[in-house]
Amino acid sequence: MSTRVALVTGGTGGIGTAIVRRLAKMGYNVATNYRNEEKTKAWRDKLKGEGIDVLTVKGDVCDPASCEAMVREIEQKIGPIDILVNNAGITRDTTFHKMNYQQWTDVINTNLNACFNVTRQVIDGMRTRKWGRVIQISSINGQKGQYGQANYAAAKAGMHGFTISLAQENARFGITVNTVSPGYIGTDMVMAVPEEVRAKIVAQIPLGRLGEPDEIAYAVAFFLDDKAAWITGANLAINGGHYMGW
Ligand code: CAA
């Protein structure tokens, strides 16, 4: 079997970097997209120092044309994409009565519409080759809702609706589609939550701490294994016991 190619969107972020690092160490050929060239170069150099080579391609997940160009460039440089991790995401937290249209659409575009924009470009190839793995990085807050996150919770819940529909449509082509729903992980995104609010959130986590980015990457790797071939349409919650709904 030739080396499988994985595209991790938003790979330079907190959870994204952990996924890229883990997949690369497992021997996958990993690509990610970027918008800021300078920031990405520093990130790539840091990983290179660890012996990890990542293909970085300019691409805006909110823009369908940009996603098409990005996927074609990856295919041309390292081959067809076997694994897609829809990980790119942003927050624009505010209570709904203060939320403006821009805060709503920015979050829906980056977190949810991006799943269409990127997956649409890779799914035909996976169906033709009869193998694929598509993973959405959703959130605990798509499952339980969150004060100040009507936009984010709507997008993240939508991602799992996307997962379970794609899982049904593509199962007979050897493609599994699953969701990983992280709880509060110690990334810049979570550290941006005001400290006193964050302390209250951590107090609600039975395991008593924030999660580590690699604890999410570990779950992504699990879904990629050939032995995980019968798992599709699942939503794996990894949140320190913060939310145990089913
Ligand atoms: N339940 C009930 N009341 C709450 C509350 C909650 N969970 N959170 C805040 N409030 C209350 C406050 O106590 C305050 O009350 P008073 O006015 O009586 O003092 C009031 O709501 C604040 O309301 P505002 O309208 O002033 O709120 P705001 O528009 O300034 O927004 C906020 C505040 C942005 C929601 C802020 O509380 C916040 O950042 N909360 C955390 C949101 C969060 O968890 N984001 C996750 C980011 S990380 C991530 O998203 C990754 C992931 O997937 C987990």
C-alpha cells in the first residue's frame, strides 16, 4: 500500500497541530492549508526541526473556489487525498441578543460551510478508489449548547448532521465518516475565554483539568485504522466527563 495522504484543515492551530504531528509520525503524508504565509512558515520550520515534513498550501476553507484550487494542488504535489480531517474552526462568542450577522456568518462559514467546500472536492476521488476517511472535529458545545455560543453550537451540531448523512451515502464505497467532539482543550481558543469564566468551566469537568490537544489527535488516529472500518456515523465525545449525553 502506498503512503496515504491526509489533509487536515486548520492544521496550524492548537488541535490541528497535534493531529498533523501524530499523523505524520504514523507515516501519513500530511497536508494542511494556510491563509497567513509568514505565520505558517514559522510553524512549518518548527515541525521540520522535529523531523516532520508537512505540505502547506494556500487555501481559504470559506471559499469554494479556493478549496478547489487547494485540493488540486495537494493532489498534484503528493497524490489523491485519502483522509480528510475537517478541523478548521473559529469562535465569535457573544450572547445571541448582542450577536451581529457577521459574527453569525463568520462562524457558520468557517466551521460548517467549510465542510461542504473541502469535502466536496475530495469525495469523488475517495468513491472512485473505494477507500476514504472523513472526520469532523466538532465540539462538546454542539452537543450541549453553550451560553454565548449560539453561532458556534449551531455550526458544530450541523457538522455531526453532515457526518451522519455522508456516512450513509458513502458506506458502500469503503468510506467511513465520523465526528470527534472535543471538550475544553488547553489551546489558544480556550485560553481566550476570560479567566474567571474558564475557571468555572474547568470546575464542571469531572476529570478536573483541560484536555491535551494530543488526546484529540489520538482519537482521530483511531478512526483511521483499517480495523476501524466498521465504525461510521459515530460521534466520539472526548471531554473529561464534562458532558455524557448519548
Ligand atoms: N449560565 C448562566 N449565566 C451566565 C453564563 C452561564 N453559563 N455565562 C455567563 N452568564 C451570565 C454572567 O454571569 C453575566 O451575568 P450578570 O449580567 O448578571 O453579571 C451575564 O451572563 C453576562 O452576559 P453578557 O450579555 O454581558 O455576556 P457577553 O455578551 O459579554 O458574553 C460571554 C459573555 C462571551 C458569553 C462570556 O461569558 C464567555 O466567554 N463565555 C464562555 C463561552 C465559551 O465557553 N466559549 C468556548 C470557547 S472555546 C471553544 O469553543 C472550544 C470548544 O469547542 C469547547
